[in-house]
Amino acid sequence: MHEPILVDSAVYIGRLRGGHDIRQELMPWLANGMLYNCGLVRAEVLRGFRSPRLKAEMSAFFDIVPEVPTTARLWQQVAELAWSLDRTTGGHRPLTDILIARCAMQVGAVLISPDHHFRDIPGLPVRESL
């Protein structure tokens, strides 16, 4: 818990499907000012809830997590990173993943994600789990 983190939607979804209360798991990071989120992760997680009550509870949690703003400057950085990755690491990545990566990089956070395609993004520290 010595470094800020941004948690990928795959982690939220996996933990929730496994019956875990990820909000409680993340509270130590939140309490220490070390947890960030981005709007895309919020949208990806919330769209999957069937229960309005559970969706509202998760939305309330996201409301108290600092969110990386998606400014015009951030979108410029996303475009540059996408262009660079497409030409240097041999593979097209979804723009959504590049946005999540840039949001983590914007605040100097480690991205928590099981998805291996994040690992070859230069300057992005990644851990598979909390």
C-alpha cells in the first residue's frame, strides 16, 4: 500500500462475481489517498449490474474515489500512445485499454489488472492483483 493504484474493471468484475466485497478490500488504499479511478472503469463496472440496489451501492463507492479527469490533454496523450504502440509493439489495442493505462500513468498509479496486454505499455507499472 505504498503506491497509488488504479484498478481495472476486470478486477472489479472478477471480485464481484466471486462474491467478494471489493469496496472493503480497497478501503485501506482509499483511506490512505492511494486509490484512483477513471470514468471508463466506472461505466464498464456499473453497466454489468442486474440489481439496481447493488449498482447504486457500487456507484456510491465510485463517487468517493478520486477520478482522473479525461481532459483534452489526456485524450491527446491517449492518441499519441495509441499511435506509438500501433507502430512499435506490433499490435492494435482497444482504445478503452489505452485510456485506462493513460489515466493510471497520469496520477503515477500502478494499474491492477490481470490482462497481460497492459504489460508492454512503456512507463505503465502493472500488477496482476491487489
